[in-house]
Amino acid sequence: MCIAIPGKITSILNENTATVDIGGIKRKVNLDLIGGADSSLIGKNALVHVGYAISLISDEESEEILELLRDVMDLS
């Protein structure tokens, strides 16, 4: 099973890479799959899977996914 985690784009590093904040952890993420890096993406949420942003999502979708992930982690 694969899972994508929501993260907020915080800075653009170059034409295809950004820094994304995922729950306080900052990672470099490739943005090629969503059309490349652009300063207009700062502050937007993206679904991140294995170092790639695979789609942009709304703040509401991001919160919903994070809440579902918290619920799943509490089941153990």
C-alpha cells in the first residue's frame, strides 16, 4: 500500500524543488509532477509521496487527511 502525506510548501529552492513542512519536519520535495516550482505555490498544500509532490490540495483536504491519519495511528 502506498500513502501520500499532506505538507505545506514553505520555500522554492530551484525550478523543480521546494521545501515542504510536514508536521514540523522540513523536507526537499520535487515538484515536477505538478508542473515545476513557482513562487505562487508557497503556502499551498501538496500531497507528498516518496519525495514528490503528486497533487495540490486545499487546506480543508489537508486537515481531513491528517485527522484520518491520526485516527489510524490511534487504532494500534
